[in-house]
Amino acid sequence: MKNCPVCGSSNFGHINKNPDFSGLDVVECKHCHFFYTQVEDGQNFYDYYKEEYRTERGEKASPQYITKMNFRAEAQKNFIFEFEPDIYGKKILEIGCGCGSLLKIFENYGCDLTGYEPDEKMFQKARSRLPKAALYNDIFRPGNLPDESFDMVLLSHVLEHVEDLHLYLQDFQRILKPGGVLFIEVPQESRAKVKAVLKYRTGLGHLWFFSSKNLKRLLKQYFPKLKIECYGMPLGMYMGQWFNTKMYRLFKLLRVRGGGTLAEQFSKKCKKGIYLRCCCRKEFC
Ligand SMILES: [Zn+2]
């Protein structure tokens, strides 16, 4: 059994089976309270992401889906620009680029774009939107790209799926130029949410369940300088969306001074939101 990837502790308790990877246990580290899947050595999920993942989630590159992704990408770009305003003409890699919404934004800044996307239909959509980008209909495999070759590496809802956190983070550090930026967005998971998700929901494919605290602790081992924030609706409101409560509609409709919706302002202030996003910088030697 594996020690906690965040703090290294060998003291953990069993929580549940991972519903998407039958046979793999999810445990909670008794020391830092990170919830993680006991992935076996040498295991990879390439076939799952190439063949099953998008189908199981019911995700298609439809016009509605692309609009939703464009909206998310715009918010991510604003967050990245606050951390790194000097973006023009930079070399950018996105791992799991989906239908290409985030790369599309950087195209407008004259960036040199590379993307990996295992799902063929998503890849085709990205291909048609980004004719000049170097796109690969494949999984990103650590170790395949040259040292210090990118100014920025982007992972939107990808880190929670990779089979070995340290292998990938080491590789991002290696392929980034000194001063380069790693952007990560992942779901934020509370104890209650992890337990509910593991019981009732399949098709998410998550191996790692991050809180703001343990994501920060993990990333700081490779990137001492970072900025992290909660984003999106708080969990209660997110659940409300499913039942379409009046409260949810009110929060969604009200636009407040300073930009965004009331829900967005609330999650920033209270540090409660369903997503975490983070920018880290590779140190100059
Ligand atoms: Zn731990």
C-alpha cells in the first residue's frame, strides 16, 4: 500500500472503493487528511481516457458544451493573467485540452500552442478551431518532451486523473523554462463530498481529492511560489442548482459591483467553492 502522496505518512484509513476503477481503494491520510486512491505500481489509465471517459460522462463537443468551456476558459485566463501578465508570443502546452477553448484564447496573443487530447471527437473539434497548433490525439506521457521547452503548462481538470502525482509534477518542472508558469484547476473536495461521490457517482474518474490546503502542500514541494484560490459556487448552492432552488436562481442572476455574480464573490470571500485554481512559478536557478 502507498504512503500519502502529499505528506508521506503511512498512516491511513480505508474509506471506500473507487467507483470508476474497481478494485482500487480510496483511503484518507490520518496525518494531512488527503483522500487518495491506492494506485498500483506501473498502472496507467490510457485506454480509459481514450475510449471510455467522455462517453461515460456524456460529454460531446456540442455548441452548448463549447459555450460552457469558453466561459470557463475566459475566467481561467483572467486568473492566469493576474499571475503572469507577460504572455505575448509565449510557448504554451495544455494537457487534456478538450475542445480547445483555453488554447483558443492564447492564440489571440500570438502564442505557440501545443495540446494533448486523448478523446478523438474532442481532439477533432480542437483541431478545427486551432489550425496552427501542434495537437496530438493522445495521452500526455511524462518524459517525452525536451527540458525547459515551455513558458506555460496548463491543466484544467486533469491533475485529479493522473496516475502518479509526483511523476507528472517532476516532469512539469523539467519541461518548464526557468520562471515558467504551471496552471492547475481541480475540483475542491470536502470530506462529505468525497464520501457522497464515492458512494453514488461513477464516471468522474478521480483518483485524488484535493482541498486547498493539501493541493498547496503538494505543489510547494516543486514550486515554492504559488497562488491558489477557491472558485465557483459553494457546494450547497451547486447542489441547489440540481433542484433549481430560488436561492440558487437569485445568486446566479444577481450581478454585483466589482464583476461576477454574487455566488462568485461569495466563494472568493468565504474560500468556499467547488473548484480550486492555482498558478505556480518555476524558480529561476
Ligand atoms: Zn498525508
